[in-house]
Amino acid sequence: MKILLIFTGGTISMVRNPATDALRPADMDTFKATVPELEAGEITVDMLSFDPLIDSSDVVPENWALMAQTVYDNYDKYDGFVVLHGTDTMSYSASALSFMLENLHKPVIFTGSQLPVGVLRSDAKENLLTAIEIAAAKDKQGRAMVPEVCVFFENHLFRANRSTKQNAEHFEAFASNNYPSLAKAGVHIFYREHLIHRAQEDAPLRLHVKTDPHVAVLKLFPGITKDVVAAVLNTPGLRGVVLETYGSGNAPSFDWLYECLKDAIDRGIIIVDKTQCSAGRVEMGRYEVSLPLMKAGVLSGHDITTEALLAKMMCLFGELGNDNDQIRRLLDTSLAGEITCSDEFFSPTTL
Ligand code: ASP
């Protein structure tokens, strides 16, 4: 079994800078020396490092493209891939790769840690070694057990585009609030095979690395002014907006808000309604206060995460250019398991 470890940076690989006492990225050799287990097991682990290694706060869509391209270029040589990544933007990168790698038949498992690998109480080794085991796991038919882009952290395996960083301090840093975990690691790793997505068997892997970053997040709050909304919606070059609304997708029923949104949509900007709640879905039309959004042409984000929605928009705008009809259709479709259609939402089979 052969796994490629793609090293991008993050706390997992950091050392303390004695001059400032702050953590900064170290290098691959220092990391290797701290984890001798990588060379001791039955799984062959090759490593490939970004140069320079980066804190994930510095990650930009070009880095997503490089990660996806690296998987694509090495696809036939390995059984699976583990991406070492900072936790801060891990869910954005992992979501982006779930859209960039269409028809994936091999695991791409993102992981990192809350404490650097050299620290005694670090969660790094456990996360890394289990992620490698998951990336190498096969089912009874000899197929990859989890042929998806995932995030593995503190014993839970999540679908990448359902994950979100929920805690800055706890080892249990990630959650997947609208989709159950795909596996749970204890003494044994217990896979929930019925929840794992499989691409059509004979469909070849396709790479889509073009992105367009002209998107924005507009979070509503009581007292938000027309000037703030108008400033965001009049950003030069803007293509898409994640509108973070209340509850099941509600917004203030002020005329000026409707007019600003309608005007933006008439100018070709795509606006998607995403609830500010960390769990649950948008149900436009349930309350009267969401009707103006529908009338203006705002799309439902269903139960998508903000991270996945931003990444999906950037990928669709990059790949499809100005084909807004197609982009609107695909935003309303699950491409990589990122949204749940209403009739299967939290049905007993998915719990
Ligand atoms: N700032 C770090 C990063 O995201 C945090 C971490 O890795 O946990 O790269």
C-alpha cells in the first residue's frame, strides 16, 4: 500500500520561534525526524512538501489548485493521499478539492493538529497516523474504503465539504453538523459505508482548477444599514454573494434590502441564502420575511456550510465563466455531497 503525504504547513509542522515566541512553519525533514513511525509501518509513505510551508491563514485559491493538481499528477502511483494542512482554513481547502477532483476513486484525507508534533501532549501523531490508515483502507471488494475528500480530526472522519472548524482550543476542533461522520476511530476504525459517496465506477477522474475569487459573504445583523449592504453589493467585479441570514433563511423585510438585492441580481450577481445557524437548513417561504428574498431571485443554500458554498461558487465561476443559468442550476444541485435534498434531510438512513 502506498500513500502520498502532501505537506502544506499548519500547526502540525510548526516550531516555536525563540525570538518572538510565536509558532512558525518548520520543514519536512524536521517533521520526519519527529515521526519515525512513518517509516516503520506496512504502509509506504512518500512525502511531498509545499515550498514554503504556510500557515493556512495564508492559503489562497491558487494553493487549492496546486493541492488538487498534485493529487491528479500522482493519482496512478498511490492508493490514497493525506494532506497535512493548518486547521484554520482546512475546511475551505478540503471543500474546494471536493469540487476540483470530479469522479474521485481514491481517498484524499486532510488532517492537522491543534498542538505542534514535537509537543508532548500533541494530537498530531494520532491524527496523522490514523489518517494514513484510512487513506490506505480497502473494503471487502478491494476498493478504496473512502473514495472521497475528507477531514480527519480527533477520531472523526467527516466529508470535507460538510466540515467546519468549530473550536479554536479543543482537540475536537471540527464538526459536521448537517451530515453524520463517515467513520469513527477507536480501538477499531468503524466505517459507515452506507454514508460514503462513490463516484460512478468507470468515470475517469477529472480536474477543475480554475477559480474566480470575486465572491463575498454578507452577514445580516439587527441594525445593518443600507450603506453597508450597498457597499458589498457594489463591489467592482462581484460575481456571487453568500447571504448569511437568520434561522431558516430569514431576512429583515425592509424595502431597501429587497431593492438592493434585486438590483444586484438584475446586474447578474448570484446571491445564495445561507443560514447563520451552525446546523439545519434554509427553508425559504416558511416565514413571510423570507418571501422578498425569493421574489428578488435569491437562491436557497439548503444545508450547505459557508466554507463549501464559497469554494463551490469560486470553482463554478472559474470553470463556467458567465454562464449564470448553468451556475444557478449547479448551485442548487449536490455535486459532491455538499447539500442534502429536502426529502432525505436527516432521514433515519443517514443518521
Ligand atoms: N494557524 C494555524 C494554521 O491554520 C492553525 C492550525 O494549524 O491549527 O495553519
